[in-house]
Amino acid sequence: MRKKLGEIIPGDIYDVASRNIKKYRKAAGLSSEELAERVGISPEYLRRIEAPKYKGGFSIQVVYDISIALGVPIKMLFENEKEHR
């Protein structure tokens, strides 16, 4: 069965969000400590969220709070760059 446009293989959604969170954090010129403080989570938890292949999971509330702190629409944290190539 072919993958549909926009469809992400289960488990990959965390990888996509992790990469985008780190990308937008760096684009905003924020350290992981600064973003973690704005979001109200520990810097260690943010580093785990941004780590490649982190499968511990994180809540949609945390992703929403990160998007607000970064000033980006939440949907941008789930966009897969590979689809735009």
C-alpha cells in the first residue's frame, strides 16, 4: 500500500516534531534552556524531545506550548520537509 501525501508512518511524527522544534528554536536564536524556561519544562526534557529517535513521547499540550513560545503555528511543527522536495 502506498503512503498518501501528508501521511506519516506511526512513530515518525515524533521525529518530525523533534526536528522542527529544534529547527525553529535555533531560528529564533534561543538556547534549549531559554525555550524550556518559556515553556515551563526542564531543559533536560526539552533536550530529550529534540533528540533524534526519542520515543518517550510528549503531549500535544507541550507541543502547543512550544509553538506559542516560538511564535509559530503548531501545524508547522508537524510539517515533513521531505514532502516539500
